Amino acid sequence: MTSGAGLLFPDWAAPARVRAAMTLRTGGVSAPPYDSLNLGVHVGDDAAAVAENRRRLREALSLPAEPAWLEQVHGTSVVDLPSSERRADAAVSRTPGQVCAIQVADCMPVLFAARDGSVVGAAHAGWRGLAGGVIETTLGAMDVAPADLIAWLGPAIGPGRFEVGDEVRAAFLDQDAAAADAFQRNERGRWQCNLYSLARRRLAAAGIEAISGAGWCTYDERHRFFSYRRDGQCGRMAALVWLEEP
């Protein structure tokens, strides 16, 4: 990787034609507070720096095309690439060379792949998306039996740092009382929320057993990850998945 772009690769048993990666915050040209591999055009960074960072990403991964950058709104809409629609929080593709991309800086990216390499998907799963059903709508768009899918939970804010109010906990418990296990009351009378646990519950309920990833904390791992809750003004990382020609 001549560009030096910081990358993390999913530890999952995906078929050979499925490619996937997650960017770190390192290896780009953006100045603080976006230092340095910021891929978001909507956060106030210099447009030329973002363009160079995206070029470095394409080079580092030998991407077949520019990723389908979405206008994410913490919702549950899914685009089926190569659709030109971009206002969504998830994307799926059955077409080689179409790169699904999710931008994050504390929210969880969830990547999916069919075991036979027929379709891939990516979802933006912060608490609003999880509670709203973004995982379920993404799986519906993939239209593959759950037993034939694998999932990877990318870096997100950890439970020790993700403090939420009663309304967030209620959004999950109203649908699944056992989701209470993902919330621990803190000394301030609020709740520490475990996004990884909530995502695993949703995936398991949908019938997906092959789940990997999880365990990072974007807030604590300052030198590797952007964190909106930690820094406020900051860059965005990206989780990408695509199909190569068979």
C-alpha cells in the first residue's frame, strides 16, 4: 500500500470474491481536527484533502470504482447498487465492482456477505438505526436465507463510553425486553449502552449465527479511530464491501 492508508480487515470467512475493509484515521492528508484520513465531505474538512484521502483509499485497496458514498440520516433505507439513489443508511450489491460504503465515527458499521458470494451488504447501525430496524431491512434487501449469510461488526463506541438516557433504552425494550442486558445503569442514573450486544441480538433473532468482529472502542482508541462523542468536530472512517468478478 504505497499511499499508507490505515486499514483494518474483517476477520470473517467470506468467499474469495468478497472484498472488505475498514479505514482507520491514519494515512491521509487532512489537518486537525480531521487528521488524517477523513473520508467525509460533510464535516467541514477541506474538499481537496478529502478528495486526496479518497484517492489514497482507492489506491490502497485497488478499488474497482469510487465507493457509493451515501447521505446517511440514521434511518433504515437501503439502496440496491448500482442504483443512483444515495439518501440511505445501508447498501447491498449483487454486481461486481459496485462498492458499498458506510461512514462512521462511533456508530457501528455492519458488513454482510452471502456464503456463496452472490451478494454483499453494509449497514450504518447507530442506536437509532438498530432500533429502527436497519439490520432487518438490509437483510430483506439481500434476500438470502439467514443460514447462508455471515456478518461482521466493525469498530464502534464501546459500552464503557456510550452513555444514553431512558428514551434510548426504552426504544429497544419496547421491542425486546431481554435487550435490558445491553444496558447498565451508571452512577449518574443514566445507562451505559452496548451497541455490539444489541446488534448481536438483532442478528441472532434474524437467524444469523456467523457473526464476527466487535470489541473495539472508537472513543478510547484515539490514535486509531475518529470519535464524534469524544471530539465533536472530527473526520469519518469508512467500512467497505464489494464483489470481484467470479
